Amino acid sequence: MPPSFSQRKPVLTARSPGKINLFLEITGRRDDGYHQLETVMARTNLCDTLEYEDRDDGVIKLTLSGWGGPLGMAARALPAAPLDFPLDATNLIVQAASSLQQYAGCPNGASIRICKRIPGQAGLGGGSANAATTLLSLNQLWNLNLPQKKLHAIAATLGSDVNFLLSGCRAAVCTGRGEHVAALNVRGLRHAVLIVPYSGNATADVFAALELPDSPRSIQLWQQQLQNSTGQQYGNLCFNRLQVAAEQLNPQVSRALTWLKQHAGSGHLTGSGSGCFALVRSAGVARHLVRRFSDRRSATATAIHF
Ligand code: C5P
């Protein structure tokens, strides 16, 4: 579902949906330290909720209103661990709001509250989704009327996945650092069971541990296979070049993948992890697998669709 808004003046409420990666290949290292990639992202129904209230003092103030949803436990990690959700200028929400303020020369500020459901360091695009939603919402709340193109220019400075989540596409092929977005029809692919280990992955660490492929997989070939596949074959279509590095860094990723392969027939990393998923035939199958998931001391499971 796309980001949606309902304005109950003076508070604007918005849903902030995340993503999974159905395909992710790295085609090279760039001079700026990033990697050149080709990925297929699909927007999921897993979303945070944000509320934005206008302020006339120019201050951006972020507060956490709660942890929600079936992944609430993974979103806040283990109860004994420190809460891993900064509310200062290191948070992409604050960075998105400040960038928009500066770009538009806007004197207004905002009080922002978030109910967090999408776990961090899981490859589910939670932080990027929040940044995209903040750009769209404050553009509206502050009556800036900046066109999509300008918002995309700001998004690209915030993170590699922000442009896709800003685009409103249900699925897309993303290239460059990930910031170039071309809509894609992924008909037939809809449901997945998702496992999120409590221990997350730092994106930069996973990229640093990656061994570049001698001959990268072709995304064009992947798209052709997608067109020619039906039902059960979809599960084996997914691919993620970061998976080996993510497994080396985090044993909980391997455990999640092993469980998925045994019970759902396939298992794949999303983004740089630590979240893993398997595509399944229906929502019923996804819910059935969630009920069977037994490793609840190290991870949590939920059914998702996109
Ligand atoms: O763009 P983003 O802030 O999400 O990236 C986090 C880190 O992941 C980067 O600092 C970089 O180390 C790595 N990265 C990369 N190539 C990409 C995207 C991310 O090397 N295309």
C-alpha cells in the first residue's frame, strides 16, 4: 500500500511502508565507496505510523509513541538490550525534515511522533521509509508544494533506498546506489513469511564483507524468468548477493534461512539483513508457517504481503 495521509488538523498522520528485496546483485565498487547494484524492491504491508504537527519555532522534535504490530519485539530487539532507536539528529526522520527545511528555506518546525513496527537493521527499509514519508508529509504540512523531482533529489542524499519508498511504486528495478527507480510489474508474487532475528545487521559491515562476483547475475534474465514462471517456481527466483556475507557476520541469519528452506522450500535475505523471507502461495500458507515457527528466543516471524 502506498504512503497514505489523513489530515485531522493540525496533526497529519501517515503510514510508512517498508520493502523487501526480491533480487539484489552487486555489479561493482564505486569511487565514492558505495557499490553499484541492481535490485528489485517490493513495497510491503509492514509499516510504521507517523504523526506530524506544525511548529512555528523551527524546531524538529521526534518522540517515540510506541512499538507496535507482530514484529514489535524485533523492532525493539531483546528486552534486555538498549533501545536501538535514536531520537536525535542521527535519525533519518530528523535528517529528512532538516534537509527539507533547508532546501525550501522553511521557517516552520515539526513535532513528530512515531509508532515503530518495522525492525531496524533488518533490511526492511524502515528508516528509509520513515525518511520518505517525512519528505512527503512535511511537503504537505508546510505547504511547500515541491515537485516529486525535488523531493527525489533530497531523498538521494539521505540513503540508497529512500527514492524507491518515495516513488509510491509497488515494485521497481532500482539501480546505481539504489536511487534510480523504474517501476516493475511483479504480478503473481504477493505473499511471504518473514523471519526477523533479534540481532540485526549493520549495512556497511555487510557490504564490507562482500566478495564481488566475477560474473554478476543479469537482472534482465531475472525479469525474463519472472515473466515465464508460475506459482511454485517463484520461491526459487529470489536472489541476494549479500546473503553469504550476512550469514558469515550473523549466525542467526543462517538459522532463519535453514528454517525457511526446511519449512517453506526456500529462504532469502532481504537487503543486507538480518531479515529473511520465503515467498509462499497464499496468506493462509504464510500464517500457517508463522504458527509453526518455533525459534522464538532468537527471532520472530510474521506473514507479509506486497
Ligand atoms: O545508503 P545507505 O545509507 O543506506 O548505505 C549504508 C551503507 O551501506 C553505506 O555507508 C555503504 O557502506 C553501504 N552501501 C554500499 N553501496 C550501496 C548502498 C549502501 O556500499 N549501493
